[in-house]
Amino acid sequence: MKQYDLIVLGAGSAGLSLVHSAAGTGWKSAIVEKSHVSGTCVNVGCIPTKILISSARVMQTVKDAGKFGVVVESPKADWAAMVARKDEMVARIRDRSYRKVKENDRITLYEGEAVFLDSHSVEVNGEVLTAKNIVIATGARSAIPPVNGLKEVDYLTSTTAMELKELPRDLLILGGGIIALEFSQMLSRLGVKVTIIQHGNRLAPNLEPEISEEIQKVLESEGIRIEFNTNVSSVFSEDDKVFLVNETENGPVRYHADQLLLATGRAPNTDRLALEKVGVRMDERGYIIVDDDFQTGVEGIWAIGDVIGGTMFTHKARNDALLLARNMFKGKKIQSKDRLVPFSIFTEPEIAGIGLSEAAAISAGHKIKVQRFPFGFLGRAMAIEKTTGFVKLILEAESGKILGAHIIGPEAGELIHELIMAMHFGATVHDLQDMIHVHPTLAETIFSASWSKK
């Protein structure tokens, strides 16, 4: 039996941040990871996908070179080289995380799977670890929907799609959320014929409706087929093809392709922890239920990151760890409920947002006004041939307080930070109007939206 001040299950963004904070206060910690240090983001999530998306963007830029008066030959995708570049970069970042852990004498890494024995101890590879404080940060994985025949089909997930030895000629994507948006555009630009099969009536239904509509137009303009209001009842393989069967009022309709990519959400990594032994409560999907202090209701056990559900972003998981560290190591009261958690989707144009949607603001009882400004009227956007999209501000009608901000357009993931800061410090639309923005820049769209009367 080995005794620690803290045991953290999961060495992703949340878990690593927490044990390094613990080490800085003198706590002796154990961190347990069954896969790779750095978690989903670095190994199979945001970093590798953005590396491949960057390759696809460069290829598209070459295709569009004629718009700028540059004559080039038609580019070809070297998928193997793209994957090798991705693997090398991921390994470099992951190795740095391993070194930081191994060089810290207050952190011990256990590579294996943890199982709870009681509320203060877990077993890993036959060793028993004990601590007064245990934090669950085991993350989530691709959710596999209960579709007939799916277990007999060699499908892809967002993880395995990046490990393909060669690109398929055509691809079906089941689902229409963030993963579907990013992967469909990336693979289409590399020459794959892509069809999105979406259960609902629009893409990424959590986005503002007009942003969903705008990104749909972009994807369709690039040759991506989108089928809405589908009811997939079964999946099967035949003659090296994968078939999806969509049940309609007029009978079944089949879609087929070389490969099937599942983009149907995430599932928590809680099913192998033996949480029932210690009484940690979970919801119907398996996500751990916590209060605003990340406590599970079992003394000495907390949970942070994707394993507690809600918005699943690396920056949110890191912030979970920051708040818990303030509470656990410094005794500060924390409040996680009303945080402003921004997001970004790395399509082209990019999509980003912070705060309330228009519908949510109205539902909350706010009297609002909405102001928009399109990138198409912006000199810098014209110069770089990136005029699709707009900035949308949701304001409290009387005070001008910024309740929400949403962008679809070039570099939206960077531009949103001006609005994150504005909302964090309680700025109003009048403060945006008073700020001098450099001309000509993309950020002028935010300035112009603050003056817009639309």
C-alpha cells in the first residue's frame, strides 16, 4: 500500500494541471493513466485534428491561388506525409508532458487502469494506492450509437480516422455536430467524397440558427452532401461498401460509401472504475454528478473535466482544475456554475462563441437587441478573399451589456477573445465603440458590429 496526499485518475488536461498545482504546494501526488499522458486533446483530439486541418487548409489555399493572381499546378494530397507530420508533432508535445511529470519528485505516474476499492483507495496493476483526496478526471471517448448491425461493421471514429493508411474514395459521416463539421470539410478538401447523415433538421443545432445555415452553405459549396431528418435503423457491409438504411415515410433509403465515420457525441470513461463500490452517483448516461465545488457527495472524492459532462473543451477542463486547486490547496470558495465558457469550431470559416444564444437570452427574460456586421463589408476580409460570415452581438437593450457574442468568419477562434475579455470585465457595447481598432484588420468587424443598427 502506497500513501499519497492526492490521487488523480486520468492524465489529461484537467488531471495534469491539478497534480502540478498540488506539487507546487508540497503535496505528494499519484496520477494514473491507462493510455497516454496528455489525454484526448494532445493524443487523439484537438491537436492532431488541427494539424491535419491545417494541411487541408494549405491545400485549399493552393487551389484558390488563382484568386490572388498566382498561377500554380493543381495540388495533390499526400495523406501519409500529413499523418507522419501529425504523429511527429503529437509525440513531441506528449513527450514534453511525460518529462515534466517524471522530473517532478512530488508526482508519481502509474500507467494502468484504476479501480476503486473504497473511498480512499484504488488498485492499479495489483498495487494499492491510498489518499485522503481522490479526483476523477478520466475524460470521455467516442459514443457508439445503438444501431442494428453496427457491431459487425468496420466503422471509424474521430480517433481511428486519423490513423487511416490511405484515404477512402467516399465517406459517410453519421452525425452533424462539431466533429462532423471539421472532418467533413478536411477530408473533402483532400479529395474524399463526403456525405453527412444528420438526424435533426440542421447542422450543429447548438449554434445560432443563422450560423448553422451559413456553414451548411459553405460545406455544400465545397461538394459535401448533407442529408437531414434521417432515421438510421441499420448498418451493414456488402461488396467492400458500408450501407446505412434510413427509414422514411416512403420506405427505406440506402446510403453507401467505402467508410463510415461515427460523429455521434461522447461517452464518459466511468464504466470500469467500480464507482458503485463507493457510492459515487452518475446520471443516466454515466457522467458523474458533482456540485459547484466538483464534489461528488462522497467525502474525499471530486470529479472534473469531460467526465462530469456539459461542455467538453480542453480549456474548460483546465479551468475546472484551476478552480479545484484554489479550493483544495488554498481553501478558497469557488463557483463553477456561471462561468463564461467560450468555444471554437475549426472549419473554414471558423466558428466561435461566448455567452448566451439569442434564444437563451430571451428565455432568461432579457429584453435584448441583436447587432450584426458581415465580413463581406470589411477591407481586410476582401484583401484575403475571406468574406463569408458575420459577427453577431446579443445585447441587453437598455444598458448595452453584452450577453452573448457569436462569430462565423476568418480567424473567429482568435477574434472571440476580445469579446471574452469584454464580457469577463463586464464591458458594454458602448465600451467596444470607444475602443480604437487597428485598420485594416479583421477585428474591425467587432467594432462595426458594435455600431450596427441591424
